[in-house]
Amino acid sequence: MALTMMCETHYSVSMEIDDAIVATHLQELRRGTVVVAALALLRSPEYGYALLEELGRSGVEVDANTLYPLLRRLEKQGLLTSTWDTSGERPRKYYQVSEAGTMCLRILTDEWSRLDASLAPLLANGERR
């Protein structure tokens, strides 16, 4: 991936960035956002595949091999509860955010807002001072 940067002297400098490096940083950036998105969407009960589809429709791309272990981990941490529905053709495990998960979501979103407010001036074009 080529990146062109403009220096303060207005000269264009072209440099290469390794796609693997960018992919690693994107993965790190997305990792926490999936937790926030899942907790937010699970305010009402939902099963894994439906959650996966809803996340995708919302623009939060996550692989099933990432989501299902995450749901189990959040349940083990007490942030989600689950129930089995065996009334249909196939049993489905429904997840829902717990009281502790709701509290955690509130803390995470408050921190998200704080970080956004802190980063906005740093990311603004030329307004670092």
C-alpha cells in the first residue's frame, strides 16, 4: 500500500507501508470495538449467527471464528447470560447482556467518548497546537 504524505514544506513524499503491518494495527483497533458492538446489540436476546449478520449489516466485520469464542469469554466473565432454545429444528443458544455487562458497556462507551474527544484535536488537519 503506498502512502503519500505532505510535508510542511509542501513537498510530496511517497513511502511504502507493509500491508501486514497495517493489517495488524487494524486488527488491534477493531478488537475492542467488537466487544462494545456485541454488548450493545445484545440488549435483547440473540443467537450467534443472527448477531454475526447484524454486526455485518452495521459495518462491524467480524469472523465467526472470532465471534463465538468472544461470546463464550464474555459469558464466562459474567457480562452475558445465555439460554438454550430447543423448540425449533435445531437448538440455538441465545445470549443477552447481563447487569454487569450493561455496566461494563456504559464504562466502555464513556471511555470511548473520552478518547474520541482527546484524539479529535490530534487528528485534525494541522490543529495540533
